[in-house]
Amino acid sequence: MLQLDWFYQTPLDFEHKNYLLLQYLKSVDDSFSEHHLSPYLLWTEKLVSELKLFMTNSKKLENSLQQKMISFDLVKMQIIKKEVEKPQEVQIIFEVVEYSTPLLESKVKLGYKLLNKYPQILF
């Protein structure tokens, strides 16, 4: 099972995180093919919610950080600001989250389709 904070644990390497994710997804597929939804369905759903929560909170934090004003667009009446530069490690975490969220969501959808079709396979 993947830990809830797997995407920002060391080592921070996209390939390593991708390997961990694919290994977990294979375990989910194997469990679903054996008609066992528990514990993978609920755990995968929790992983997705943690990833989405991380992205939401990260975007809030990023928006709250002071940004330097570069110029002012008189046509659009907007302030143009310089984006906050993210360290390489943070960029890797965002890449992992953006890559893994749709893959995990697809497994949750598959699990609920199986549950609706075969309600007796929960355990």
C-alpha cells in the first residue's frame, strides 16, 4: 500500500515515484481481478483526496506569497506579476501529483463500477 504522503517522501525523483505508483496500481488491478475491492478501493479514494487537498492547499499558498509586480497592463487593467519560482524538488512533487491523480481516479471509478455490478465482491 502506498502511504498517504508517498508523493513527497524522499527520494524526490519522478521515475522512482512513477515506479511506486505503477507497482501500487498493479496491486489494485490484481486485487480487483480477484474480486476483492477491500481495502484498495477506499484506500485509493483516500489517496486521491490527499493529492487533491495537497494541490488545493499548495495553490492557496502560492497565491498568498508575495509576488513582484513587473508591469501594469492598461488595456486589461491588470497588474502583471512575476511568478514565484519553485525549487526543483517542489516541481517534481507537482509533476508526480499531476501525473498520478488521474491514474488513481480511474482505479476508483473502476472499483465503484465493479461494486455496482457485483455488490458481493466488496470483501
